[in-house]
Amino acid sequence: MERRVVITGIGAITPIGNNVKEFWEGIKTSKCGIDKITLFDTNGYKVNLAAEVKNYNPEEYFDRKQAKRLERFTQFGVIAAREAFEDSGITKENTDMEKVGVIVGSGIGGLRTIELENQKLQEKGPDRVSPMYIPMAISNMAAGNIAIELGAKGESEAIVTACASATHAIGQSYRMIKHGYEDVIIAGGAESSITPSGIAGFTNMKALSTTQDKNRASIPFDKERNGFVMGEGAGILILEELEHAKKRNAKIYAEIIGYGATSDSYHITSPLPNGEGGAKAMIKAIKDANIKPEQIDYINVHGTSTPLNDSCETAAIKTALGASSKTVKVSSTKGNTGHLLGAAGGVEAVACIKAIENSYIPPTINYKVPDEECDLNIVPNKGIETQVNIAMSNSLGFGGHNSSIIFKKYEED
């Protein structure tokens, strides 16, 4: 028998707030987390804007030795997981930790460590490379360290599907609980790739905005959009089997009712021009949820602010939702946070859950110039106070990875 899956804890560390409360306040006040890059000297770079986590001192969260041994992306994952786990109220007394899993993805992993250790290799020779190089750099280490810290002894995995990583992680976690493999899964994504080679690489493939104005850099669906802005952070959910949650009187934020994933099988970076792959992921999610397209109140779109993504995703939504695409409210929160790559779907899932909880649809901020190819109701600049019963979150990744997940306001049968 298929089991119902609910959300009982949420955690986030983002460019607009270092916990869920601050993040959501940032969304509601249209805060833009984009500013000049401070993590390295951008002299000679065409791009000097990014969405960094602000006022962050790792020694406020970890002892000095641990802080040195955890890459920045792993630190973010652990911090968000701690918040979500504490929020959930799960303990070793009320939960069998053998049935608690961790699926936390990262698109790139420890890029900063890779850069620093390779610089040592070139300048000082192989004996000077840190023995912690590999355990810090590999992209499964957010998942691994979360499991170690929280004592989760079920399946522990890291999904790597570029910018779809966190949504795939949440979707696979949903399926695993639904079909009885685990009772609880800590799921989401963590990323920190605002580094010299990260910015240079994305810049040279023409993916990043070269705009100098932080309020016109990440502008999803705006006709003047010219690339995305790199963000960093983590978003983590606690997924739990409904009866398990009820047994311990857990607070239930929302229920996951549908998940769909597809591959474009088309190009390493470009989406299918008509958005067909993304459309099919949404259609699969809607079918899995056993709902009609017109029941969806809100879509938190991938909405990266690149010319191709936003027009293709618009076409995909029109294909997937049909006539309902004219009325459904759609927004991208990447104007607030930048693009968190493998963590994007985690943070955006938190936004969907808070939208349901607070009856508030986030706006697409800094929008000025309409684009006839992106003619959905994108909730420009000002959020909407309205009931949100069902919300969908889309994530699309390089390599043609598409994923959609559907959340619903929890109701007892």
C-alpha cells in the first residue's frame, strides 16, 4: 500500500537570510541578496556580482577544527539540516534512526577546495596537498556529514543532476517513503560555487549576467535578462511518513502529493526549444498527484533569468497546464537569491511550503520590461495574499534533467 508523505521540518541558509524565518521575511519584503562578490578578488572578471550568504562565520556554527574540515557547501548543508531536524522534533526516543535516510544533492560540490589544493600541487608539489582534499571536495559530503551529525542510519545518498539536484533528492525521498523503504528522509541540496573558476567557467559559457546593477542582474522573464546570477546556500526538508508523524504529534507543514522527472536527451546546456522535457516532468507530477492542472494555485518556476530558460519554461507550462496556464500564478525567487544551482530546488521547496502555510505567493522582483514570449502571470514585483492549496516547484538542470514536485496543504482524511 502506498503511504502518504508529509513535511515536518524545514531549514535554510540563503543569500537573503541565514535561517527559514529570515529567508521568508526577505521574500515578503522583496529583498535582493545580490551584491559585489567578496569571497575573492574579481579584478579582471567580466562578472563581479553574486548572491553570497551574508554575515557568515563558520565558527558560530562549528568548532574550529570541524570548520576547517568541512567545505563551505557542506557547512551550509549541515546548518540547514540542523534547523530542519530541530524543527521536526524528531529524536532517537520517538523515531527509529535506522529508518531515517539522507538524500542531499550538490551540483558541483567542493569547488573551492579543488582550486586551493590544485594551486598547492602546482606551487609546492604533491606532498603539500591536504589529506582532507578528497573528503572535503567530493559532492556526497553534505549528505554524509548530515547523516553523521544527526545520527541518521538509513540510506544516505547524494544526487548530482546540476540545477535539478535538490528537487530530484526531494522527489526520490518522497518515493522511498511512499513505498516503505524509509520512515523519514532529510532531503534537499547544498551549494557554494562562488569561486574564481566557478565564476570564470560559467561566465565563459555565456551563462552569467554581466550586468553591474544588482537590481537588474537576476530578472527572470524580463525582456532585458541576459544570464543568471550565482547564489549559494542550502535548503533542507524533513520528509516523513504520515502515520509516523501523527504518532509523535508532529507539526505538519504540507504534504507531497506528486513528483515527475524526465530527460531532454537534447543538449548538454540548452533546454529543448519548446520546453517539451520540462512539460513532460510537470505532466508526470500532475498525474502522480492525481489532480487536474486547474487545481494548481502557484508554481515556483526554475526561472533562471537566462534568455532560453525563461522562454522555454513558459512554453513548457503552457503545454503542461493548457488553459490553466493563463490563470495560474507563477514566480521565480531567483531575483531574491540568485541561482543556487544544486541547492536551488531545496530553497524553492521551502518557499512553496511557506507560501502554503502563510497564504502568500512570492513575487518575481525587479521586473520592468515585459517579454511577449514570457506572458504568464509572473506576480511582478509585489507578492499576493491569497490561499495556496497546491504549489508546484520546477527545477531544470544542465544535461537535460527536468524535475517537478507538487506540495499540498495538509488535510486529514
